[in-house]
Amino acid sequence: MVGLGIGAWLLTRAPTTEAGRSNTEADRSPETLDTAFAEAERLFEADAGTQTRRSIEQYRHALELARDQGDRPHQLKALERLADAHAMLAECHLALPYLDAQLELLRAESRRQEEAEVLSTRGTCLLSLGDLEGALRASEEALAIHQQLSDRSGEGRTHAEIGAIYSRLGELSQATSHLRESLQLADSIDRASWRGDALYALGELHRQLGEPNLALAAYQRVTDESGGDATDRRLEILALRGMGSAYQDLGRPREAVDHLEQALALAIGAGNVEQIIDAQRDLGSAQIDSQAFDQARKNLERAVELAESIESPLQTAASLYAIARLQRTRGRLEEARSNLTLALDLIESSRAAIRRRDLRATFLASREEYYALLVDTLMALHRRDPADGYAAVALEINERSKARTLLDTLAEANVDIRRGVDVELLERLDGLKVDLNAHERFRQMLLARGADPQEIRAIDDMLREDLAIYYELMDQIRASSPDYAALMEPGTLSVEEVQALLGEDSILLEYRLGAERSFLWALSSNSLDAFELAPRHTLEELGKRAYRLLTARNERVRFETPTEAKARIQAADRELPTVLAALGDACLRPMWSRLGNRRLVIVPDGILEYLPFAVLPLPDSMDPENPPLIARHEIYSLPSASVLPLLRDQRRDRRPKRRVAVLADPVFEAADPRVSGAEGAGSLETRSTLRAPTMEVSNSDLVTRFPRVPFTRIEAQAIFALAPTAESSAFFDFEASRATVLTGRLRDYAIVHFATHGILHSRHPELSALVLSLVDSDGRQLDGFLRLHDIYNLELLADLVVLSGCRTGLGKEVSGEGLIGLTRGFLYAGADRVAVSLWDVHDRATADFMKVFYERLLAGGLPAGEAMRQAQLHGWRSAEWPQPYYWAPFVIQGDWR
């Protein structure tokens, strides 16, 4: 039992002595209480393992005496010491009940400052136990209290704690923001005590970002500023460990081992079990790189023993992973597989305990190397024994690492989690969404007028708080929803289950990019082939080069003349076929002969998520024009094969009543001639080269004006002309509004087409949006941002949603989850498939492309993938738009059936 319930129990249970008998009146006297505390303090200060155990017994006795006498100060002191003693023994699971009991007493007396301190300690304990969500929630509560009390010291220290938690979660932008805030506060307060913690966390962040030299500088500052204080070796141990790891990253194993041996010696001297585990594991890992295998094995086995002894799942998993790396290096593949399987079971158990979906995703992404090493080990076993089924197991493990949060989300989409939930809770959530949108719009206004950076930071903090509350409310709704309570966590599919979903006319190509080698699995209804590909860096170099050449027309070079731009683009067009041929060879060459003319279902990874496979050339073609892959194959994309049954389940028994809904050409500003009394600006004849670009917004970016793009209307009119008028609707001008979407007017359409601007919010994906009408017919401002959290709450029966803007298929990249963007929102809302773009598209070319696409889809009655293929071939063969830039950006994600 852990939590407030046991905390209350600690305060109310009947007191007994250690022998189990009731305490006497003499035991309850003030003198006895003072004596009990004095003895407990003496044992506690002795700070040795056996003495600490005895101090715990004595403090428990003192706590009973203090409770009997109603002595709250002594109760609080006993609870504090009990929590501290268990933490010193790395027994955070036993410390938590005492921390919770402290919080109950402090809240009852409104002692806010002390409440914040206990919350911070609670966060540290939860972090140690692997409950990253709980740690974050406790620290955020502490931060809010410090801010309310204008306690700048407490605020700075807590920012450092939150930054470290976000770093562990893989939320690097959030981590950076909090650590910078912490260091700014440290600089403004003389002799700030938390500066070392913030600097250490900053070093860790630099290492995650692949900046080991900057990490070394941060760690060195920690040791310089600590001044070798012998009373607290904690930061010195952390800095030495960090320096050892940074030297490893730099390929300097001897220096790494030297620093890590120093860290381990200090940790043993300090007697801190967690620090000993960390130092021993780090040292063992460095010894692997220096090929001191026997020493590495001893250190890593000891780390596993200690981690198991303190019942820390994440420490145990990390140590098992390190041992497996040693075993993989030495060719002991089955042993490595066994340890990695145990480690992943522990990781996934910890993930299951995290309720917040965004944190679930980043938590698993930050342990991506566990899946990568297990897949690599299984494929090594496959190379050794090809007939033993290891390739299938490797593919199933790969599926376990992909789109797990999307699987959870799609499973939830099939139930009404709001049904049976307290109305007040739902109203709070709806009100919070309004606040989120208002705060983001206000932030844009501040940026537009060049507001003081402190004002910007204040609104950023408000947005962070809004989102934290949003996630908390969603947790509460899920916890109180009868439908959600009955929902089982969806599992990933086996090879046989995926094969049953494919059919004879489709083949699934699933990728994993790895540091030393990458892998491709080609799965049909009756076969599985597995291939080893080039390492990640090779594919990334080719992929990035291909993307730059494909999108050369979108590049804006400062001071470049039109003649120079034309020459640069022509050079890119000449080079592109060679680069695409090399990329196609690297990604597909091993299994070209097995493809036939079947539909390709791609589960990409890494850089491949940014590239349309349609542009890759057919290597075995004798055609001198070198036709692209779509000359032979219909192509779909999926974030994971395991999402297929969930997509198909949500389609069961639904029948859209109407055919097509088109939203296009919204009104963005009061100067638009469609607004009453406006003059002149923004007429339909205004020419634009690029379709409404999807602006990528981070913490400091600014989007203040959205120009009208004329060909969205022409495109929409062409689509509407092809659709049965009685079964279709066009929403132009002021009707292309957020209200049109949110009032459910799109629910019963089989096809929903948006032609407008988009905003990709890279820091807070929930605030990504489609931009609809921002003013009404009288020029009054409207909220026209259809944000991702709005899209999640839509109910659609759509077979297809088309986002005919720029880069609408992109989003925040989370390892294992793919690109979390607008696509995911529409899949959750009920769409079977979503057509999106991978780069900023040309306005008129896209209007022509969409006209052909819808001719094939509506008049020709073709499936979406085949209609897309034929529209792309039409562009490739045309005299006006033959370059892939014009016809290749659109891909279809989702189910092909």
C-alpha cells in the first residue's frame, strides 16, 4: 500500500510498543517523547546502515508517542526523518507513505512552503521508482507553490528538478526551457544552492542532444563550483559519471574508465546504493568499449544484484540492458536476448503505470535502444539459423516499439470515455480548451508587438500549466469513465495476424534504422523475408539529400537573384535522379524481385517518414525515362501494422449518408474584400507560387498573418463539380470556419477535404492547427484555429480526409511513435485514411493534381490509393509538372481497404 490512504493510516493506527503491547501512560509523557526523539536522532546522525535501521524503529516509536499526545511538530519531524532514512537506504517505496502523511498534516495547517519542499522530495522518490509521471506532477505542484509565494530560490531549484525529469522522459525542448530558467534564477540569486544540479542536468541534456564537448564543459563547471566539498559528494559523483559518459561518446574509453572509477570509489564511500549502481553500470559500459570484458561483467552483474535488492525496475532494466550489450558484443546471443526480454518487460510495466499519453510516448522513446539491441540480436540469430523463426520474432519486437501510444489512442476512440463522467469535470475540460486557444493567440499578439521576453516567458508558463491541467483532467475523465475502465490495453500483432490482414494483393515493408545496421522485413500473406540494410547514418545522409533536392524550389537563399535561383533549381533537378536511385537501391534492392505488382504498405522509420516512396525509381525497368515506383505500385503508409485492426474496428457498421464536404478559401483578415466595407486587398486574382504553407511554430516563432491563396477555391470548385450535388457541400469564405467543423456538420460525409493554411507546433503538438476563417463578415475577430485537441474530439464517418495544405503530414517526431501531427488526430476522430503532404506545395500544381485525383476517385470510382497513383502518374507525364516536387508530396496514411 502506497499513497494517501496509508498516510492517513500512519496517523491514526493504534499505538503499540515494539513488543506489540499498548503503550503505558508513562510512555506517553513528554519526557519519554523527548527521550525517544533524542535516541532516534542519535541513531540517525550515525548514518550507517545498521544504525539507520535502528533509527527507523525508534522514529516509528516516537511517531506513535507524538500522535497519542497530539504533538504535531514532533509528528512532522518523525515523518520527515522516516522518509529520509528510507530514502538513504534506497527504499523510496517505503518512504512514500511517510511523505504522503506529511503532506496531509501540512495541508491541514496551510503550511505551503513546507508542502512544496515535501512535494519536491516526493518527486525525487517517484523518479527513483520509475514513476516519471508522478515525479513530474509532484514537482509541478511544488513549482506552482513556490511561484505563488514568490520564493525565487525554491522556484529555481524546482525548475532544475523538472528539467531533469523532462530530460529522462526525452522531452528535450521542455527540459531545456526549465534548465535555462533555473540557471537564470541562480545567476540572479547570490550563492544559489541548486546551481550545480541545474548544470549537471544541462550536461545530461547536451549528451542526449549529441553534444559531448558541451556536456563536458557543464560537468566541469559542477566540479569547479562544488569546490571539493567533502560534506556532500553527491554532485561530484554525478559530475564524474557524466564526464566519464561524455568521454565514452567522444571515443576516449581510457579517460572514461578513469573518471568512472573515481565516481564509483566516491559512491562506495558515501554509501548511497543508487549512486553505486549507476557508477558501477557506467563503469561496466565503459569497460566494454575498452574491451576489458571480465571487469565489465563483474561490475554489471553487481549492478543488477544491487538494483534487484532495492526493487527498482528502471535501475534493474538499465543494468540488464548493459549486461546484454556485453553479451551481444561477445557473441553470446541467446543470453543477450534473455536479458533484453526481461529488461523490456520491466520497461513496459513502468510505461503501463503512466496515464498521460504524451509521457507514455516519450518515456518509451527514451528507451528505444532496448528495442534496437533486441532486434539486432534477434537478426544476428536469424543470420546464424535462418529457419528458426528469429526474423518473425524480430519483426514482432519492432512492432512493440512502434506507435504504442497511437494504439492506445485508437482503442480509446472506439468507446465514449465522456459517458457517465461528472458533468462538472467535462465542463472544466471544455473551459480549459478555450483558455488554451486564448493563451496561444495572446502569445502571438505579444510576439507581434515585440513584447518584453519576460512577458513571453510568462505566457509560455501559462501554456505549460494549461497543458498540464489538460492532461490531468483527461486522466481524471479516463479514471472515472466506465467505458474506459472496461477497455483493455491493445496488444501488438503477431506476424500471422498481420499476414491475415494483408490479403494476396498487398505486401508490407517495415523498416528499422540502426546505428550499425538497419533492417527491412517484407511480409506478404504467405511469406516473410528479412534483410540487412546500411546503417542509419548512410540512409539518413541519402534521405536528407533527397529531401533537399526534392524541395529546392521552396528554399529561400538570402540575396539570391532570380537567375541564380533558377540555376540552383536546375542543378538540383539534374542531381535528383542519381540520389533517388541510390536511395531506392539502399532501401529496396534486396527484395525488388519479390514485389511483383502488389500494393505496397510502408511502415517507415526515421528519415524515411519524411520521404514519399512514390518518387523512388524502378531499378529493373528498361524504360529510358526511368519510371518511378508508382508506375507499378499503389502505395500506402502506416505508423505501425498493429493499428490496422483498430482502424477497421472503428469502421464497423457505419454508413456515411453524404459524399463530399469541402472547406476552402477561408477569410483571414478584415482587409479581405469579402468583409463588409473592406477595400482592395487580397483579391482572388492575387497570384501565389506556394500553397498555403504550414508554418512550423516553436517557442519563439511568430505567425501573425495568413495570406489568401487563390487556387484553393478553384481546386474546391473543381472537386465539388465532380461530386453529386445533393450529397455534397462546399463551405467557402466565412463558412470555412472552426464553428462549421465543431458543430458536427462534417460528421456524415465520406470524404472531407480541407484546403487552407496549417500550423505545426513543434513544441506543443496539441496546439498544431488548421487555420480557418479568422474574421466574420463584419471583420470581427474569430477563433479560427482548429487545433489538434479539437480534432481529437470530432466524430467523423469519413473514408478519407484530405489535407491539401503544406507539410500537413508532418509533426513532432517521437522515436517509435513516428510523426505526431494532424494525421493522428483525424485517424482518432474516425477517418480510415488521411491524405497529407510532406513539403510546402505549389498552389496551381496542387489544384491541378487534386482535380485529377478526384476525377479518378469520384467519377472513376477508384480506391483512394489507386486514384492517388494515377494523379501522380499524370503529373509525372505532364509537360507542365513533371518534376517530383509538384506531384510527389502527397501520401496516404491509413487502411487501404
